[in-house]
Amino acid sequence: MRQLRDDVGGISERVLSSTLKTLCRNGLTDRHVQPTVPPKVSYSLTPSGQGLLSVMERLTDWIGRELQTVEAAKARYDRENHDAGDTGR
């Protein structure tokens, strides 16, 4: 788990542990414990987790392609509606 925490960066061990438990509970990861001292714990994606990873990769690709378009649309909306009250931010 320490390597995963270091790879993710900016996440506490408590938050990472809670997230991994949720992913296991939802069937997206499997937890493997090796009976060593101290116990060595590793995680792997289940087939469902692999499927979700594929979806998330496509989503992040889309975000990378469209982020400037979205930001420009927000700026245009904000300019055109600056007196209209709440802009949804």
C-alpha cells in the first residue's frame, strides 16, 4: 500500500485505505495478504475494475481534448450572464 500511496501522491494513508476498502467492497479490486512479518498486502483489479479503467481512460482522454472548449464556453457564459446571478459555480 505504501508504494500505491507514493505513486498516487497527495493522499493520506487513511484516505487511501478507506478508498481501497470501498473498491474491494464494490468488486473492483481484490486484496491479497501474504503471511509474512509484517504482512505484505497487495491489490489487483478485478475484471470489473479493468472494465472501469478502460472507461476512465476514455473519459480522461476526452477531458484532455475538450477542456479548453469547456473552459472557453464557461468564460463566454460568464461574460454574457454576469448580471444574471448564479452561474452554477
